[in-house]
Amino acid sequence: MTESTFDNWKDLVKASLKGKEWNALQTGTAEGITLEPLYTTLTTQQQNQSSRVIASRTQSEVAFLKALTSVHVDVREAHKRGADAATELLSFLIDCDAYMTQHQQLPKTAAFAVDTHFFMEIAKLRAARLLWANFSDVHAQKDAPLQLVAETSLRSYSLYDPHVNLLRSANSAFAAVLGGAEAVHVYPFDCLTGGTGLGQRLAENVLEIIRHESLVTEVLDPAGGSYSIEALTENLAKSVWEQFQNIMDLPSDERTKQLEEKITKAYIFLANQTAIRAHSLIGTTIYANPKGAVAEIIQDFGYVRLAEPYETLRAKLQPLAQRVAIVQTGSLKESKPRVDFVKGFLSTFGWDAPVFDSMTTTPETLLQQGVTYAVLVGPDESIEEVVPKWLNNGLILDVAGKHSKTSDWQDQGLNGSIFLGQSLIEKGQELVDALQIKGAFE
């Protein structure tokens, strides 16, 4: 029997890609790290990482925090403004250096916010300890203790479908514990709208379940030995240590400027990924419940949340839900995939658009029913056949998919199109502008 190898596996996977390149299975991150589809070995460096990660821990138990107390180094502010994991770690080292310069001693506590990028967040906290080991070694204080405390990030929290926030907080809390945080604050799922006793109780129970039912806290480094997490940890630590050495050679003002630029760049990347749904916000940009009532935020805790622009659009557009329709062209079997896609797309704006058949529905019929905006959905051939009959009749009209004739149709009165990879923000604002021209908001 032939022994299976990585190359054997790779050949099988390439065959299943049907002509696509191998890099289609690789994923680039905001941190500049390429995630491989499979990790099969540990380097010598990675094999020794776990002992270095454990060395600086100050306690074995994980405590639940009602709220984060003061700490010597607070990395949460960079995270709140949109920093990726690498930029947070760079900020961590810069702040450690500043604390050392001011107090002539090493800091003893550092606070991080932990988001829902599960494996990256685990690696971030583990890499923080590796970087701390390097930093303390440089200052001739080998294995100096450092308590890492964490809070679950509100960056991915949403006002809509708020119970999904419970899943987000549990994901983040679990990542924080696996990454080595020694104290964790879990935000209630409904904290943005004021919070309730139920939300607080569930938040406290999240960590209780992690501590007493999963038993991961019985191991000092439960993520140690995982090929992918060890690789992520090493890549983060190496990259950030090199950046730190380079940036510390710069004047203080330039150092601050570069760090701010990195934070802004990271937020723009993540916001753009969210807008095209490459990064999903469940209940907001995907699987949104269009019937959910418009909610109002009471406290944001200083976080720039990814869901905010979608909440703003929804508050503006949801009142017009009864004035939206999808018009199916062609057979149901042929058009259903695009119908489902468009319904999901429009649900982001709080619209549960009814579906009409182009064979039995006319523009005049929809206008009589109060419809202002419609999307023609179906296979390319049937859309091209139907579009001319639906132009210039008083409706704001879009088509589903990318078509070679879209520009020509727009010259004849078509509003635009809805397609995979399109920015939800740009499309939403386009619809706001078109509906304002029609006087729909009056």
C-alpha cells in the first residue's frame, strides 16, 4: 500500500479544481499573511513556541471580569478604530516601549480586544507572548511575567438580529481563552441597546461554560501543537517584530503617523471586504431578517462597528419595503438561484421583496400597487428579451447579473444592476439617491 503524502493530496485537490489555480485555495489576510488550505508539519521554531507562550503567564485560572480594570498597556484603542491583528501587536510593542521609557520598568498587564476571526485571534494573543518574550529579553528580564486580559470585541456587533451577537461573543471569548488570556470580559449580546438582565447573565455564563464544561482551561496552552495556529503565530510574531525594529528607528511623530496609517488601511480593507460580502456579518449583510424593527443605539463603547453603515441604510430604506418588487423572467428553475441572491441582497436594506412573474405582470400593474423599485431576475437570455419592454415606464429598474448590454440599457433609462461582488454600501446609496429623485421619501 502506497503511503499518502502531501503531494498526493495536492494532486487530488488540483484535479478537483477543474482548471482553477492552486492559489484559489489560499486566502490572503489583512495582516499580509497567506493562509494555506492544509498544514502538515511543524518547524523546530514552532515546536518550541508553546513553552515560550506559557513562560510569561501569571496564573493558570481564567477569571471573568465584570469590566476591564486599568492596565499598563491598552491595545484595545487600536482595535476599536479598526486595526488588524498585526497592527495591534505592533501597537502593543510600541506601548510597551513607551511604558518602559516612562516608568523605567516593564509593564505587568496588557489588554486586547478579541474579534470573531477565530484562529487569527488565537494566534494574535499567542504571538503577543512571543513578542513579549523578545521584548523582555532585550531588556535583560528573561521570562518576565505579563498578565493578558481581554474583552470580546464589539466591532462585529449589530443592532439587528442581536441574538447573533451572543454567538459572536462566545466565539471571541473562546478564542481569548485558547489564546492565553488570563481574564476575560464578555459583552452582553444586547449591550448596544442598553442591555438587560438576561444579556448580562448569558454573558457571564459564556465563560462559565468554557471554564467548567469544555475544560480547556485545564491546559496552559490548549492551542499549542496545532499546525495552522502555530504557523499563524510564528508568521505574526516574525512580521511584527521586524516592523517594530524598523519603526522604532523613526522619530516619534513619524512613528505615530505610520501606525495611524496602518490602522486606517486595515479598517478600509475590512470594511471593503464586508461591503462585497467576502467577510460576512450574519444578520446584517447576509441572512438578514428584513422584518426586524429598526433599532437605535444607546452606547457604542468607543468601537467603530462594521455594521454601522448598513444600519444607517436600513433605517433609511426599510420604510419603503412595500414599494419594492422582484420580477422573475424565464422559468422558475432557471431563475431561482438569482432570485434567492437578489432577495438576500435586498434584505440588507430591510426589504422582503415579493416575486412577480414577468409573463403575468406589467410595469403598469406594479405601479398601481405602489411599487417604485423593481429588479428583473432570470437567465441572461430572458432578461435581454424582457428589458426593453420594462424601460421608461416610471419604475426605478435594475437587472440581476452582469450583462454586456447594461451600458446601452442605462442610456435608455435602466438604473443599474445587482451582481455578486458588488458593494452593498455603494448600491444602497445609489438606491437612496434614485428614490430621493422619485420623491419616495416624502
